[in-house]
Amino acid sequence: MLTTDEKNEIEKAISIVPIRKSACIEALKVVQHHRRWISDESLKDVAAYMEMSPEELDSVATFYNLLFRRPVGRHIILVCDSISCWVMGYEKIRDHLTQKLGIRFGETTPDDRFTLLPNCCLGTCDTAPALMIDKDLYKNVTIEQLDEILQKYS
Amino acid sequence: MEKPLTEHIREDRRPFSLKEYEKVGGYEALRKVMKGMSPKSIVDLVKDSNLRGRGGAGFSTGLKWSFVPQNNSKPKYLIANADEMEPGTFKDRILLECTPHQLIEGMILSAFAIQADQSFVFLRWAYHNAADAIHEAIHEAYSAGYLGKNILGSGYDLDMHLHTGVGRYMCGEETALLNSLEGKRAIPRAKPPFPQISGLFGKPTIVNNVETLCNIPHIINKGSDWFHKLSLTQDTGTKIFGVSGKVKKPGAWELPLGITMRELINEYAGGMQDGLKFKGALPGGASVEFLVEEHLDVKLDYTSVAAAGSRLGTGTLIILDDKTCPVGFVQNLEYFFAQESCGFCTPCREGLPWVSKILSSIDEGAGREEDMKLLEFHTKYLGPGNTFCALAPGAMAPLQSAIKYFRKDFEQHIHEQKCPWK
């Protein structure tokens, strides 16, 4: 069941498009914002609300990199693996993170604290290597800084 | 040297508020237009200015606008493509975060020129600071009467919405962007019909890049002759150039079109890091051809870079130095393209992962003699005309030029069965 808050936020998105189901990506974003990820059950609820079949909505949900159809941790670490960061040594950052957290890309720590994901160019190539945790962008990242950065997130 | 787009960017990079923007002449162009310029006269002015799209393709902005049917049918749409996701590109972010009202004024003027009544900023999800800045600026613009009903008493109405994406490179392609905005998978549409005729929800639509739109208020204030004089060559205006990779001072600078690659790297980016030599560069994001040492004096404008066998693209250089493996460099690019292929057309969906795997095996020391032929096969069969959209041809640009300029390095990997750089 969608909550009243979720419904209100989805209605706002519906109000600016001429076709109800055109707001379906916004609706998925709303649900993910409240529930961290989009379960099968959430997907069915959103589909019903948007007057779509679950299959049609899932074809959209599974297309986009940042709509999560599997459970994720409390914090999402996005490591830029695109060209400028690769040139500037992203692999060291990746290796340190996977070792420190004991997880590979696509996995979540057992305590649910972090999900580690690779990510396309974060658009801050002059300060590569870069990574993003939730909404916080970190530039010119060094291995030495990483431990300190991770401590900010509980 | 004039820097119309960036001269008012604050040192602390905080967004310019409405009051600050108005103090330096902000919304003067809008007042001028609303006092009595016709939509057609704006289209003609922008055509005369010879402004070319700053998103990568370099198509004439005024010409693009002129394809929108001139009638009173509603709705019509104007969309700012702020989905900056080309690897190595970080120019629109600066404009979005620091001068949101410049973009909004540019959008209102452009919307008026094509008589659009609805507008969207299609913003990349990762640009959280930009989202806050644009959200606030749209709110301020409504409060000041620059958006909404009867703008500045002119009788012209325009609404503006901010849409943040959910991550997919394809969304930067304008017809895929329209599908995404309609709540669909971001796959490209067949052209024709072009979006100018049948775009968002089947209505006439213009999609322009952020940097393109930010130029419009200045062209209206200062005229097309002024815009011509900004550049050093036949391609008019300034450009936000960037440099990333192993240079001393990576960064972005607004400079006249037509400065040389050598000037940009040496005078602005501080030259190569100590102990490293320039080996090559992609002049405008990931989907363009390499330029090498013999091209250092090529003028960075659309025409000259094309004559040198590449494309200016987004104008943000990615530098390849002599201590970085060119095969690994290209493998990183092809892996990106393979991941981001939308999967809609077969050659791109199947071909790009194949290319990426071949490059990986060469890089890991398992390359075979026939791999070079296979790679060359793909540069032809994933090239222009063989795929549905420009993603795969774009992916082949750095590959085919790398084979051309760095063939010995590829062959050395295969002969020695290892990466000489590791």
C-alpha cells in the first residue's frame, strides 16, 4: 500500500504531465526515496496507482541505473569508473573500498551500512578520482582520506 | 577577453541569486524582448549569430528553432538538456550550479522564440547542488513574474519544471530524453519525424544544451556581430573548454572558439605533469576521435577539429599521457559504452560488449593476432549508418583512431602477451 505522503508526492508529478503514466519514473523515485528500494510489492502498488501493468512498469524500473530493484544499504557509495577517474587511479580507490568493506561492486555490507556501486562519470573530471556517498560528492579522493570519509556514515 | 557566460561566477561557486543576477544586467534581454521583439526576429538573430549547439553535435541553433511550425497550436515544449553524462565532461555543471538564472532567462527567451508554453530542465540525478540551485531559481523567477502567466505584462505564458533523471547515458540523446520524460525506457526514436515537428507527447519540441541556452540572453543584449567577434575563427562565440587527465592544473575555462589545443593544455592547464609526455587527447568527451602530437596546433572550433579528423564534441579534453596504457584507456571507454548501450538495436547491444571483451583480453595479455582484424571489423560495422542511433558510432570513434595512431602499442600487447605499461 502506498502511504498518503507517497500518494501526495506522486500526484504532484502527475499534475504536470498530460498522461498519467508518464509520471511513473517520478512515482518510482518517490517510493524509493521513502523505502530505499523498490520491492516487487512496491512495484505492483505503484503500477496499480499509475494504471499500468506491473510488467510495463518493471520494464522502466529495470532500465535505469539508479532505480534499485534489490535491497540496498543505508548509504550508497558510487565510485566513478569512467575515463578521467581511471586515468587518475580509480582502481586503487575501488580496491581499497572492496577490501575495507569486504564487498564487491553490487553488494551490501552485512550490517546494511553500505552498498557499493560503480558509476559513470560524475562530471567532476578536473578533480578526479571522485566518488559520491548518498548526496555528498568527494573529489581528489586518496586512499588515506577514505577511512575518514566512511566514518561520517553510520 | 570577454567571458559572457562565466564572468559573474562567484569565487566560492555559490549560486548567483536573482538579485545578484539582476544587478549585473540579468533579465534585461527578457525585458527587451517582451517590450516588442517578435519571435521570428529572435530566431533570425540567433541564426545570424551562427551559434552552434554546445552539447556535442554542433548544429546551428537558429536553424533548429526555425523547423518548429509557426502556428498557435499548443502545447509546444522547450527542454534544456542538462543530462551531462559524457565521460570527461564537466562544463554544464558549472553553469547549472553557479548561474541558474542565466539558464532560466535563456530558456524563457528560447521558448518565446519558438512560442513554447511549457518547458523542462532535464537534469542529471548526480547534480544535487545544481538541482537545489535550479529549483530555487525557478521559484524566484515565478515570484518575479518572469515565469507563469502574462510574463512582464506581455501576454506570453510559460511554465517551467525541473525533472531529475535516474541515470542512463542514453538520456542525453534528445529523442531518448523525450522518451524518458514521457516515463518510458530511454531508447532513441526514429527520425523523421524530428522533435521540432513531433517531440514530447507528439508535440513540437526543441531540446537545447545548457551552454547553448546560456548564450541566448547575451546574443539578444549585444547582437550577432558582437558574438562573431568573440571567437578567433569562423565558428562564433566562446566555449567552456575543460582539461582532465595528468596535467598540472586540470580545470575548465571559458575561452574564444579557435584557441589551439597547445595553448589550452600549456597555458591554462599548466602543461603535462612532470615526467610525463603528451601522447594524445580526446578533444570533446568519450565519443570522439583521438588527436595526437601533430595536432597540437589545431584550432579548437567545430570546423578545424573536424578537418583534423575528430569532433569538438563537448570541448572538454581528456589527456592520454605516455605512462598510461592506450589499450587500457580505450578498453575503459568501450566498457562504458557497452554498459550504457540501451540494448534496443542488435549491433550495438551485441557488438559493444564483444569489442570490450577483446580489448580486455589484449590488455590482460591474452590477445590474438586476429583480434586486430576483429576490432577493425567492428569499427566499420558499428560505424555510422549501421546502428539505430549515434551511440555505437560514437563508441567506435576513439577505437578506430586509437588503432590508427597507436597500432604499435596494440600489437606490442599481443606479441609480448602482456601490457607493457603494467
